[in-house]
Amino acid sequence: MTPREVVQRTVRFEGPDRLPYALPDEYGSDFAGVGMTPSPDARPKRGIDEWGCEWANIGISNLGEVKTPALTRWEDWERLTIPDIREPGRWRKLEGARDRAGDRFLMASGISLYERAHFLRGLENLWVDLYERPEELGRLLDRLVDMNLYAIERYAAAGADGYIWCDDWGLQTRLMISPDSWRALWKPRYARVYQAAHDAGLLTFLHSCGDIVEILDDFIEIGLDVIQMDQQENMGVDRLGKRFGGRITFWCPVDIQGTMAHGSLDEIRSYCRHMVETLGRPNGGFIAKWYGDPDAVGHTPEAIAAMSEEFLKISAERSAK
């Protein structure tokens, strides 16, 4: 099977001939990526983004943090700078993207529905909006949905295979907002995007960290194919496998805040196998990954090597069966 077929068959539980992976360059990846330039969902280390948010960075992470939101008052909605997603120049990297990807799975990047909203409003303002200004918040979310629907059309025409964005919904032990609020405001909007992606032939992916157990059934219901989570220990690998294994594909590194940062090399190797066996199934359901900002979370080169080599070893064992 080609790398593209391995990923597709894993996500669809159709019996791939090995474990798919996205690891550091020296170990290889079954994935290629494509996105807009510039992306309306860009998260700079510092400076002003397209929407007018001011970003800052005070640590070693590759990610910035919004210092000054662009839309602190709903009265300024009409003056908000909304990026024009239909600008032809924004899509210049799509030309030839399928050919550059070769036989790898081509992943397209979308626009977040929660994080972009709280970047624009500020997190506390957005939490107040849930109760005091749900109509205005809904209008913003609908604009973000429309941008994603247009992006899906463009990516599908260019030969993309999957569609992903990042929305961290969880704190360490629970959701940031009530499940009822999520279901009222976000669930139907995610559903629209996932339906459009599936209609266009794209598999759906979401990065979301923290404890998201309360809404993972909902995500499965509305068509999420793959959950990319960098944490698992806070929810429990066994719990995740028992409740959701075989119903959604997990795309994970070793838990980036737990075992990967503090475990021994043998513990890292053991964790790799436990995840594959518990979250995945013999016919698919697990994709191996590394965390691309290791300095920010204290991952040593030795730990990264142990994880990557173990995942490749597991993949080779499956291929030999």
C-alpha cells in the first residue's frame, strides 16, 4: 500500500498493512501538507495578524499568545477586518500540491471555530458571550464556517485527502465551557463543515487537547474521523480505548506532558505499545505522531528517538504479519 492508502485505510478501519505515522524527518512521514498563504488562522509569535489581533511570546514555544484582541466590543463588528478568503493569491500553494505530495496523504489546513473566536474576542469576553451575546457570537461562528466551506471546495479541487484545524477545548480535567453551551453553539457548526468535507471526499481531523471526553461522542456523531490529541493520560488511555476505540481514529504522540516529558526510555516505549493496542484496533484506528515543538515541553532527543523507533518497530511488526 502507498502511504496515502495506509492512512485512508487506517481511518476507515479497512485493514492497513502497517501502522501509519508522522514522525521527525529522519524517521519519515506518511503525510504532506498544504495551506493558504497567508492563512487566516495564522498564529504568529508576535506582531499583528490579518484580523488585527496583537500577538506576543514570552517563552520558548513556537506559538504566540493574543495580547490584544481585535474585537473587544461587539459594537465594532462592522469595522472588524475579516480576511478575504477568496483572494486568488492566498491559494497559490495549491497549484501542484497533489504532485508534490506524491503518494503521501495530503492534509489541508482549515480555520478554527473556537480558538479563532476567542483570539478575536478574548477568552473571558467569549465566555460571557455564551450567556449574554449568543446571537453575535453565532454570527461570528457562521462567518468562520463559511470560510471553511469555501476552503474545502478549493482543497478538494486540488486533490487534498484530509481537512484539519486546531481547537483546544479542554482544561486538564474538564471542558472550558459547559457541554450544553458547546452543543448549542458549536456542534451544529462543526457538523456543517464535516458534512461538506465528506461530501467533497475529504476525511476530517481535529486537534484538541485537554480533557474532551464529554464531547467526544458528539464529535463522532457529527462526522469527525480523526482526533489528534497530544495528551491522553489526563483522560486515561484505557478509558479512551474502552469508550471510543473502534469508533474514531486516534492520532497521537506519547503524552507530551506526562510520560514523554518525565518517563524513562523504556516507559516511553511501553507507552507507545499500550496506546497502539488500546486506542487502535487490528483493522485500524491509530496513527503515530511526534510533537513538533519539543523544546517547549522539554522533550529530549533521546526520548524522541525512543518513541519514533518504537512506533516504526510496531509498524514493521504489523507489516510482517
